[in-house]
Amino acid sequence: MPARTFMPLAMYHDCVAAESWSRNAMNPTGNSGSQMPAPVHGCSESRHAAGRAVVEVNKLRKSFRSGTSELVVLDQLSLRVLEGEIVAIVGPSGAGKSTLLHVLAALDTPTSGTVYCAGRDLGALADAELAEFRNRQVGFVWQRHHLLADFSAEENVAMPLLLRGISRAEAFGTARDWLNEVGLGARLHHRAGELSGGEQHRVAIARALAGRPSLLLADEPTGDLDAQNAEAIVSLLERLHHAHRLTTVLATHNPHLARRSHRVLKLDRGVLVPSAVAEGELG
Ligand code: ADP
């Protein structure tokens, strides 16, 4: 992208603030934040998972103030997600799914309670450390993928790596690898705005994973796709999860996607409860 100015990079940084990339997936170096606490009792966990908690949320409360009233969205919510799990969060629109994902990504702060993510106590981090956490530990796939329409697929995936100071050669090489992996090897130089909806989702997934985050968060990743494209994205997420030993939390209305998760938790009046469709498991 040599002919373009770097102004769009700042825009990009704003709109995908939760995109993050890490080569240091699980073992925090201890130079920021507290270490993970002892396990929270009473939280069901998947038998598929390897055992280390990537997410540990305890007594989370999140409310929004509107004038003189307070809207309590999350209340005494606990959640523990182990390395290797796929956890689906379901619930009606307005239940608080996006709010929860935003708190996990350190895009929003709890009103009270504790959130440990990738070994960091998010409440103990200073602003610069939170920015570093967002940049390195969490990959975020949004329903509206926030690609830069005028930039190529390759540039969209490479850009966050460039922002991290990775060399052009390495960033673009990594971008090409990931675009190949999501089936877009023949679309590297297409502008994002010229890609189909399903292809744009694939680019967004490649962008979220290119920096090897500790945690993948996906907010309605099939939300605006037709059934065929939604199924393709479900299969892709499932394949990538296993191939790259990801830890994934996704919010979805898609029962098919939810059933293919290890656990399904329903957001109900501010807390997470195991869902009736929770028994689906990946092969
Ligand atoms: P879901 O993702 O389950 O549809 P959300 O997390 O987006 O739900 O929203 C949960 C509730 O919180 C909604 O009633 C929404 O209007 C409210 N809400 C979300 N963000 C804000 C905010 N920044 N300010 C005030 N209210 C908010």
C-alpha cells in the first residue's frame, strides 16, 4: 500500500481496537497485571478443554446510566473458559452478549467484579497496558467486520501486524498465509469492498487470527450471512479452532453454530446459565 497515506491506519486502529495479536499465547510474562486466581468453584467446564483458564470472570456487574436511571445488563455473572474451549453465548437481543464480549476484550470496563483474561487482571491494568492487552491478546470478529473497503484483503490482514512494528515482508507474508488458510488465496489483491459478504467475513477472521491471540471473540459471526455462507463460516471457525488450538467465545443467534460449540451458556437476567442446546460437541 505504498501510494496511500497512513491516515487510514489510525481509523483502522479505532474501528478494530479489540483486534489483537500475540505470539505469546498463554504464558504471561508477569510484567503486567496479576496472575490468574484459583479456580472459581461452581462453574461448569468442558471436558474437551486442556485445563488452563484463559478467561475467569467473577461477580461481574455491568450497568449503564441513562439520566437518573441505571440499566443493569450483567449482574453477578461468573464465567470460566478453559484453553481449547469453544463457548457459545446465546440469549435474546438486548440480553448483554455484546456487552460481555466487550468487557472480555477490555473495550469496556466492569461496574464491579473481576475479569482475568489471558493471565491479566484487567481491573489492575493501566490504560497503556490495556491497549497492549487489546492489541496482543484478543482477536475480535465483528458482525460488521470493519474492513477498510479501499484496501486489499492482503493489506487489511497485514495492517494490524504493521501497526505492531512487524516488518512489511513478515506482515504481508503472514497475511498471505492466513488468507490462503481461509480459502482466499485467489483474492489477495481484491479490495475488501469488492469482496462478497462471505469473503469479507473470511478476511475479518484472518485478520483476527493473524497475530495469534490468546482468545478469539466473535460477536454474531454469521449474523448477516445467508444460510449457505453462514454454514461455511461455522465450518471454517470450527476447523481453525482445532487446527490452531484456539480458545473461542462467541455470541450467536445461530443454533447450528451454538450446537457445534463445546458449551452453550444463555445470558438470562444478567447471568450465564447452561442452555438446553448445550450438549452439542465437536467431533
Ligand atoms: P445483545 O448483544 O445481547 O443484543 P447488548 O450487550 O448489545 O445486547 O445490549 C444490552 C443492553 O445494554 C441493551 O439494552 C442496550 O441498549 C444496553 N447498552 C449497551 N451498550 C450501552 C451503552 N453504551 N449505553 C447504554 N446502554 C447500553
